[in-house]
Amino acid sequence: MASFKRLVEMLNRAKDGPPCTVREWDMERVPQTVNKYLKKYDLAGTFNKNEPVNQDLELADRFFQAGLEMAEEIGLFCVSTETVVKVSREEILAGIRDAPSSLTLGKGEDQVVVRARKPEDPSPAVFASPLGLHVDEDLYVPITEGILNNRAVDILVGLSLDHVFGSPMYSGTPLETITAFQENRLRDQAIWQSGRLGIPKFGISSSMTEYGQLGAFGELTSPENPAVAIILEPAELKISYAGFHKAASAIGFGGYIASGCPSIIGGYSGSAEGAILSNIATDLMQFSIMQAQISNCAIYDMRYNSTCGRHGLWALSIVSQALSRNTNTLNYKVMFQMAGPCTKEFLYSSAAGIITSNTSGLTIIVGLYPAGGSRKNYITPLGSWFGGEMTRATGGLSLERSNELVLWLLEKYEGSLGHEPLGKNFYECFDKDTLTPSPEWGNMYLEVKEELSERGITFE
């Protein structure tokens, strides 16, 4: 289990670590270190557009070794102190070794065992939803209840609020703390109404800074159903005091830690190959620096703000294979889609991301993320139903078969990347009272599932 003593040691390293400015880190150290290991391990230019689901497992292993060596050299940049927190190779490996290979979350009939997986694992990943998308206060309960009505959703992550009792929520103010408590109230109501009383919980979703979690995480978690604290940083290879605050809260209240930060294709790490390296390095250091039980470093392509293009899928596949083949750690990635609800593009791109993740050995699939999370109320329970059902239906697929399916799916939505259809918001394609989709949205869902069934996907 995580300890305050180890957390204090990491805080002292952040206080006394080698100084570095944000600009130097982003513009010099990250790209230079990434390029160094791409060259050393002959990884530059290895992207294969015809294999969005990577077929070369030796390549994934080579990326892992490069990422491990890079982690030892570079460390994580603490934005609060403008210093670098360094860990040795031995500490990184010890963190990986000591991290749990399985966790039992939830209780009763909603209990789920999250365990480390391997590529082509016959047991599917666990599906968690929804991913902190912001909604009106009066929609929080019906949308959450609707999501939980489908038992293919294994873990409740939670929606987020940007208003509380009609007032705008400003992060870092007491309004954030109040919003976090209100989120718990609404979440509990939805859990009660859906009958999913033992559902595992991640949160606090409305905690933009540390204040919401410091205030409300204690009542979210309990000894019989420990919650998972989500600790996110905005960019790869970074940590902050806000993250350390959240880790302290999780440790103190007996919850679990899921920490990480995204790597961005086209960002400071450059190419897809570079983003993969920084992603692996960031994932590996979560276990030694943040004492995470679960790492949660997403990866996506900034050109589309999506994981669902060829580069994003390939990178997701490589990272998942590298971690699952070379560690027994628990990892989750987020499925970013820019298409919105009530569009087939949303379903097709979600299916591609889930197949890629599942067959590559990812532990937890978190999503979905309609309209890129950029629009309020652009979420419906049907998206989460589809995500959970796809996850359960695609465990055990071979890498070769998965690649064939993803190539087929790409033909259906790839042309829309960068200008995906926004679709419709909740009010326009879902009934708040009956918790059922509109005929248009429901028919799209059934038609896409039928297309997948004809391709050999068997739904429960």
C-alpha cells in the first residue's frame, strides 16, 4: 500500500531536485531526450499505417526498454517547484514489481476484479464510464442512472458539474469544494435509483484543482468499497503539488491512486514514436513516484484531438503491448473521439479504439469521450452501453483479426477526422424520463452492432 513516508520522500526530492524552467523542460529536455532514445533503439520511422493494431511484438518490447531507460534519465518535472524528481532504475523496477497485479473493486454483485492482462488475453478489459463530461445539474442523475442500467459498465467514473445550485463553479475557490460534495450527493442518488449499490467508483470528477478532492474524497471512499482517486497532469512527464495533494488525500482516506498525464502526438515529444516513448516513461514512473496502483497516461493525436486516427491507434497499441508484455501493472487509457452522439462516426471510432486497447492487453478502458469533451451535455447513456458491450465482446481477439477489423472501421470514419460531425446533445436524442434513446439514435446503435456481428463480433 502507498505510504505517507514515501510521499514525503518524493516531496523532498521535488523541493531539492535539479532546477529546470518550464520552457527548458518542454522545448529542450523532453524533445532532446526522446530523440536520443529513438535513435539509440532505432525506433524513428517505425509507424506502419497498415497496422493500426501493431503486429510486431518485438517492436513493442524495444519501445519498452527505450522508455524504461529514458525514465531513469529524465525523471518527472514538478511544475510547482520547477525542479526535476529523479528516480533510479532500481526504484522504477521496484515500483513496478510492488504495484498490484490485480485489485478487487466494488462490493456485492457489482464487485469486479481488475487484473493485469496480456495481448490477445481471452478475458476482456474492464470498462469504466463516463469520463468527467460536464452536464447540467438536473441531468447528472438521469444520465448516470441510465449509464448504470447496463451492467456492461463495470466502474463508475462520474460526470462533472460546472455549476452548483445554479451558480458557476470557479476552480480553486470554495465553490469547487461545494461542487465536489454535490457531485457525491447526485452520484449516490443515481446509484440508488439504478440498484448498482456496490459499483466501484472513481472520482472526484468535478475536482479541477486539489480542493474538490481534499474536501469530498473522504465520503466517496469507504473501507468496504475503496474509491480510486484520479490524479491527472496536463502534459507528459510532469507532476505538481496539486497531484501530491490528491495522493495524500487518497492515502489518508484509504483509497487507491490512479495517476498520470497524457502524451500528445505532435506535442513536445514530436512524432507518434516520440509520444510512445514519453508515454511509457511517464506510465512507469507513476508507480515509484506517485505510488499509484493504476497508471492512467492517455495518448492521442493533437491534429484531431483524438485517439482514433491511424497514428493514435498505433501508438495506443504499442504502449499497451509494451506495458502488458513487460510488466504486471494495471493501466488505463482514455478513448478520445471527436464525433458526437447520434452519429455512426462516434460508434465506429469508439469500436476501433476499444478493439485496439482490448487486444493489446490494456487493463481498463475508460470512456467514451463524445465531441472531444468540448460540449456541455453531449453525452448519452447509449454511448457507455456501446462501450461496455464492445469491451466484453472483443476480449480474446487475435492481433491479426483485430487489425483487419480496425482497418475496416477506419474506412467508415477516417475521412471525417478533423471535421467530425458534432451530432446531437442529450436533449435532442435521449428521453430524460424513460431513459431511452430517440428512434434515430437507437437505430444507429443497432445497425452498427449488426454490422459488427456480421464481421464476427458476438455480443452478449
